Amino acid sequence: MRAPDELRALIEDYLLTLELSSDLGDLRDSMRYSLAGGGKRIRPVLCLAAAEAIGCEPERALPAAAALELAHSFSLVHDDLPALDDDAERRGRPSTHIQWGEAVAILAGDALLGEAVRLALSYPSPAVARELIASTQGMIGGQYLDVTHSGDLAELHRLKTGRLFAAAIGLALEAAELPALEQTPWRAFAEELGLLFQLVDDLLDRDGYVLVHGVEETRRLADEAAARAKGKLAGIDADTSVLEEIVASLVSRTS
Amino acid sequence: MRAPDELRALIEDYLLTLELSSDLGDLRDSMRYSLAGGGKRIRPVLCLAAAEAIGCEPERALPAAAALELAHSFSLVHDDLPALDDDAERRGRPSTHIQWGEAVAILAGDALLGEAVRLALSYPSPAVARELIASTQGMIGGQYLDVTHSGDLAELHRLKTGRLFAAAIGLALEAAELPALEQTPWRAFAEELGLLFQLVDDLLDRDGYVLVHGVEETRRLADEAAARAKGKLAGIDADTSVLEEIVASLVSRTS
């Protein structure tokens, strides 16, 4: 089983050498800029680790893992736009619309989603792309709740953050062609991941759940989500040691 | 063979009752607004007519035809945004960002593309979705040339308009599961359609090709493209009478 850092190196290298559709011309420069922001690549690393635990070579899951990272990148580029969160910085660099202009940022986001779908469609079965697009639509629904200040916080985060996190596991299942009946325990594990990530995020940023429930209660909710995630993993008949390590690092992360 | 008006009624009805992903919540209202703009539905009608000429029930091609119309609608919603063309009106109604606000319009466009992909993925083979996304990426590449005023006019239109037009035929071929070897003459016909549409568009709007080549030369180019399209159709061993009728109406259209 490969360690998270090995899997991270694998996806970084894949993203760095990824060929984007030539029809996009120089728009690809802004897409590569958005993709190279030095994120933690948590979603694709989770996807590769899940694939290996299922018994599939991580290399085979690379297009699916990269598709997820591109969809995540698309969501950040559009989320940072002036009409939405109006963020001028992303991970210490000018956000895409500051660096390339608003028109190019809108098109770069569109094209990142398109390339994500193209990567997911490189598999023989349409199941990988179906998983990707269902989670992407959920994420967009979450963004909508966010910008319109409608819906409750739990539903907003379940959609906006949780769906792409759960898709990290769902995409691995489909890329590995695991039969539907054997997917159930994996999908139960996936459901807990997004919530855990969001709770820890809010603890670090002192917003979201912390504003509603306070620090102590949010910490308790995070610990419970982590315990449930570990419980689900323990019930899966596979070597899930690397996934356990990733869950532990999600709980204790400081950035 | 069903007449273009019958096929138009078929797609209108399908779009009117189309179920969008429930995760999108109330964002669906703005998507339906964008979709219900009363366009001519030329692309989906072409798709359905091509499918029937190939020997496939138009009903079977409906998800593919609708996917194309949603992708077209996505492109219009984003194209109308203040950062791009800044159009306050679309077909005599307030454009999506005027009616629903800029943030919602960005998300509605994203979600229209997502739903287009979802519809294309309703087929057993991933080929329909591959065709859709390849043409969408071409269209986005054309939008990029447009907003950055780079590339030449022919390349810009080949991508921005031509690719989704050609996809009307390509999607029909894949939805009908026509073997790759038999697709060649159809794809040659598809190539001529987008150029023809654009040339007539520019004659009506007195821009694009007309500004570069003048009215007379643009009319000549349009007539030549129409003649080539008819020639390609004549070489196909199928009842292409409805497609011939659509080509003739593209040449003589006044709006």
C-alpha cells in the first residue's frame, strides 16, 4: 500500500503533464494557473487510496482522481469571482480572475469542468462520469444555497463540500469497477468524510458550524464524525490502513 | 419522416417537462427561465432529423438533442454576463443575469452544462457524452478567442458556432449507434452546417464576415456553403429530405 505522500506525488505529476483539449488554445494557461495553486490534493489522494484498498492499481484511478481535482478547481475559480465570494487571493496567490481577468476566469472555470468530464469519460463505462456529474451538480446546488443565503447550514455543507468529498470514494469504486452490491459500506464511509472535513475547516477558520454551535460543540461533532468514519472503515473487508491514516490527518490538520 | 415543425414540438415538450437534478433546488427556476427563451431550437431539430434519417426513432435521440440545447443555453447565459458580452437582453427578454442576478446566472450556466452532460450520459455508451464535451470545449475555445480578440475570424466561428452545430449531427450518429465507418459522409455534411449558419447570421446582423468581406462576398460564401452541404447530403444513402429542407430554411431565414 502506498503512503499518502506517494499518492500525492503521483497526482501532482499527472496534473503537471495533463494534456488539455487543444481547441482551448491559450485559455489553457489560465486553467493550468488555477490547477497549480498548491492545494493539498486531499480529494484525489483519497480517491487513489480508496482505489488501492479496493485492489485497483492507483494508476488506473488517476484520470478519475484528476477529474475530481479539476471539478474542485472549477468550483474555486467561479466561487472566487466578484459576483460570488469576491476573493482576490487563493492560497497566497492572486485568484484566477485577478490574474487573468474576469471573462477569462469564467471561461477557465467552464473549461475546467469540461476537462473534468472528458477525463472521467476516458473509462470504458459511463459510470465514472455519471458519479462525477452527480456530485458536481450537488456542489453547485450548495453554492446556490450559499450565495442566496437559503437552506440550513448542514444541507449547504453537505452539498457544497460533502458531495465532492464523497465522490472521491465513489469515483474510486466506479474506476475500479466494484460491483454495486459491494459498494454499500464504502459509500457509508464516504458520507462521513465530507462532514468531518467541513467541521475541522470551520474549527480552523472559526466560522460556519463554530458560529452556530461554538468551538467545543463543533470539536465534539468532528470527533464523532471521525469515530463514525473509522467505524465504517473497520467494517470493510480490505486493507484500509492508508485511508485510516488519511482520516486521522483530517482530524488533526492545522491548515 | 417527420417535418421540422413536428420535431420542434417534440423537443419543446421534452424540454418543458425535463426533470433537472433535485440537488440544484431553486437554481432550477433560473435554468428553466434561460431554457424557455423561445429560441428556434435549430440544433436539436437538426439532431432529431439526422437521427430519423439514419433510421433511429427521434424519441431515442431526444436526450442527446436536449443535451445539445442545454449546452447551447449554458453558452448564452455565460456569454451575456457583464464581463463577457454584457448583454441585458436575449430574445426580447431580460438576460439571465439581469433577471436573476449575476451570481445566480454564473451558477445557472454551470448547472446547465452539468445537466447537458447528465442527459448525454443517459445512453449506455459514453460516446454521446464524449461527442458533447468535445464540441463544448471547442465552443469555449471560440468564446476565448472572441473575448481576447485573438485568432482569425474563420477559426473563431468554426469553434464558437460551428462546433455545436456539427455536434447536432455527431450526437445523432452516436445516439443511433451508427458504426464509425459509416459516419464519415455525415460528419462531412456536419462541417458545412456551422459555417452556413454563421454566414447567414452575419448577413442578417451585418457583422462578422460582412465587416471583413462585404455583403456580396458573404452572400456568395453562404451560397457556396449551402451548395456543399446539399452535395454532401446527396452523397448519403438515406432519405435526407427533411435535412435538405432544414438546410434550405437556414439559407433563406430572415431572423
